[in-house]
Amino acid sequence: MPYGWTGQLLRVDLTKGTAEKEPLNMTWAREYIGGRGLGTRYLYEEMDPTVDALSPENKLIFATGPLTGTYAPTGGRYMVICKSPLTDAVACSNSGGYWGPELKFAGYDVVILEGKAPKPVYLWIENDKTEIRDAAHVWGKTTEETEDMLRAETDPSARISGIGPAGENLNRVACVINDKSRAAGRSGVGAVMGSKNVKAIAVRGTGAVQCADPLEFGQLVFEAMKDINESPTTSSALRGLGTASTVGFTNSVGILPTNNFQAGQFEHANAIGGQTIAQTVLRRNKGCYSCPIGCARVTEIKPGSRWAGRGEGPEYETIFGLGSDCGVGELDAVLYANYLCNLYAVDTISAGGTVATAMELAERGYIPEEDLAEVGTELKFGNADAVMRCLEMMSYPDGKFCSWARRSRTSPPTTPAAPRAWASAMPLRTAAPATCAATR
Amino acid sequence: MKMVLAHPQKCVACHLCEGACSFFHEGAFQPAKTRIFVHDFVDEAVYLPVTCFHCKDAPCLSNCPTYAITRDANGMVQVNDDKCIGCKMCMVACPFSVMGFHEDKNVSHNCDLCGGDPQCVKICTYDALEYAEVEPIEWMVRMDIAEKPAPAAAS
């Protein structure tokens, strides 16, 4: 019996509409240990690296590791692996929440999606039973609506991972969202899911993750828990203020991306920092599956603000992406932009970088008047309305922004002003490859 | 008697207790066989860990047709596997839905306090679970407490 792993892989051929179980390659599983290495190996072996990332030949791999589903600290994560439409390299996006463990309990370590469905579909995995179902009624819906609707027609305890309008419209900064607000964000994995016409994967599992030596495993876990409880980062900083606790520090050493990273310090850093979140909008703390740290923040915009909504976040990266990098120093606006990104399933870092770049280009006069008119509000640093409008335009195919975001890194400059504009697109160039390993 | 008490305001819905529970009792991680349940209401931001309260007038005990459910000397309500016929009457009777069911053995199970060292309490790093000395009370009384408006969430 394979301990830790469940030893099964689910291969879904969307073109043919088949879903088949096969044994996991245990040699690879042992060689690479985690889901990231294992999934990358499958991609490396099975896919021609020259294919277009948004073509049916690309493969979308959902992979878990041997600790996923156990009570090992932070053992609730899963990877989404494919060829990235944003960087054209291997995309390894990572997300927490409850979806990964549920997949393990359903009996699978890895799900590989191949080909392209002729019409929008979603997958319903219930233990060893897999159905490819029609998703016409949820196509175009936001992630929250999709999750509620799919839970109602599958199982109230089902966990759902899927895309929003941005992924459907093949936006290259689209992400995959599970449990309403946890994102496998980077590298545009949502666009690949959209290109395959897959709206979501709903999972319900009642099986077990086995352990070879329960006594020793238990001991090791409790030792690790002790380390986590003693380390100041994990015990006080992340538990107390979440990843937003970093804002004060990065601002003080001058590396908080501000105004498209033209500056490293932001005058309103305190207003969008961890302390302010804890004192104003925080509803309560939350943790992903099997996580003793619990850095997630459940927040709500208080009544009386221009914006309204509730959800999870913001994380540090969201605060700089949609906040300081766009010059927005209003916490409610950052929160609302965060909620919008969750609903549309857009990566907050790449989206923030794209908007910030556009703002700098507009301020330097590289964007034609008619394109600016489409935004409807002045595209300049600090204008929160412009951020919201841009996020909307990015997610629905009704404007320039969608194509900007689509092109944002991969295609060569074409217009006369473009070479210098290209040089200004710094955040995407540097941030995307360097942080694709980051956990979010 | 000592039993596992939950403080929902401190819970973050990490489900570590469910993992620890099934690991201790089954030797594997399987939330479907847990005896402590974390209900996460994501939209309402309410996370509710519940486990057996060993009620003074336990409805599971009085409704068991085979007398498989008994109360031990300490006051703990327990299921006798040999007598249980898997009819699930106790699951229907339990007002808090904290009776679990073991599909493989075809018997129901409730919190057995891990023989005096509850694993869920041990693993909870947020102090949301406590192994405390409390006297069992009637289920109706507990229901009345539960139906009162919840205190504001701790932040």
C-alpha cells in the first residue's frame, strides 16, 4: 500500500469526454516527493514544450503531495501545473483552503486534464465516481455564485475549485480560485482552465490517507508544531496580523512597490497595513486545512464606505499590488479590489502590476486618447475607481484592458511608442518569473 | 467529569482536530470517520467545532434499541461495538449531530475522550478546544444556550 500517497491518478480526456483512473508512477512520486515536482515531471514527460499554452495540447495538472490531507502543519495545499500562458514557462501555482485534502480523501493524488471540451463543463468527483457535467448554467458566473450553485447540485460538503469570468475570457493573469477566496494565483493557470472549457472541479471524498508509522509521524508533527508555536514569524506576526504584517517592514526598508515600483516607500502605508486591518475591517482569523498558523483574514467593509462587500483578504501581495503599486492608500478600496479579483478570479499581483503599468504609461502619455476614454475615469496613480474599472475590463472581453492583459508579457511590441512602453512594464517582467514559486 | 469543550470564537476552521481524531482512532487521516466535527459557515464567518456533550439525559442512550449505548462510572456516554447493530437510531436522536458512523465496522461512535488524553485538544493551537471539568447537563438546557445569540467573534 502506498503510504502518504493514495497511489491513484485521474486522467480526464475532455475532448473524448472520458475520465479514467490509473496507478500513480510511484518511482516519480518517491523521486520528487512533493506535488510540485511530481506534476512538473508529468508535464515534462507528456507535453510537447513548443505547444501554445492556450491550445488543447497543453495539460492542466492538479497535484497534491504525500502530506496533503494529513495533520502535518500546512498540509492542506495543492499545486496547479501547466505551461503558463503568461511566461511560456512551467506554471506552478499553489493554493491552500480545503480542496487539496478533499481530493486526497476522494482517492486521487493527481488530476490531469487533457484536450478541450466541446462546450463548457465541470467535473464532479465523488470518491471513485467521476462525471463530466454540463456547465452552461454557471458559465459567466463569478466564483462565489459558481460555488454556491455547484454545491447545491452536487453535495453540500463538496469543495470546489474553479475559474471566474477572467479565466473564461482567457485573460493571461486569470487564476484558479477554490473555497471562494483561496487562489492558485500566479502564471495565468485560470486561462488554461478556461481554454479547456472547464469551469470547475467539485470534489467530495470520504476515504483515508494512510500513514506507515503513525507513532513516529505523530511525534514529528508535534515537534514541528512546537517549532511553529515558538517561531516569532509564525506564532505572533502571521497569527496576529496575517501576511499584511509585512507592509510596515517592507515600507521601512524601502521595498514596498509604490506607483509601479517607481518608489519603494508609500506615504499611506500605515492606512493599508496589517494594524489598520486588524483594527477596522477584520471579522475574524481563519486557517486553511491543517494549518496551525492561520494567517487568513476574514474581512468586511464597514457600512458607510463608498465600497461594500465581504470576503477574505487582503494578503500582503494584494495590498501592494492593488494598493501602493497603484498609489491607492484607501483600505476599503484595496479590500473591494481584492474581493473583485476573487469574484472574477484574477491574480491580484499580476492584475495590480498590469494596472500600475497602465497608469504609468498613461501618465507618460503613451496611451492613445480613445483607449483612455474607454476607461471612463482618469487613469492615474491613486484613482481607486480606475483600478476597479480596469479589473472589470480585464475580466470581461469588452475593452482594451483585456487585450493588454492578454499580451502583457508574451507578444513583442508593435506600435511606435511601444518599445519604451515595454520598458515601463517592469513589474510583470520581473515579478512574474521570480515569484511564480511564491505561495499564492 | 472531564470532557472536550469548544470555544467557537477562537476556532479558525483548520480541521486539525478532525485529522487528529481519525488518526488516533483509525490510524489514518479520514475526516469521514471523525468524532469531532468542524462546521464551517464561510459566508457567515462562523466556525463551529462540536463533539459529544455526554448529556445528562442522553437521547442516544435512551433511544438505542439494543442497549449498546451506556454510561460509564465517570459519566462518559459510550457505544459498545459488540452490541451495536448499526441502525443509526442514535444518530437520529442526537440533537447536536455528534454521533459519527463507521462505515466499515457498521457501528456508530461518539467522542471517547481518547482514554483521557484527547488528541483534538492536544493539536489545537488556537485554544479553541479545552479538556475541562464540567458536569453533563440536559440536552434541552444546552440547546437553549446554543440558541442564544452568539457573542462577538474574538479578533
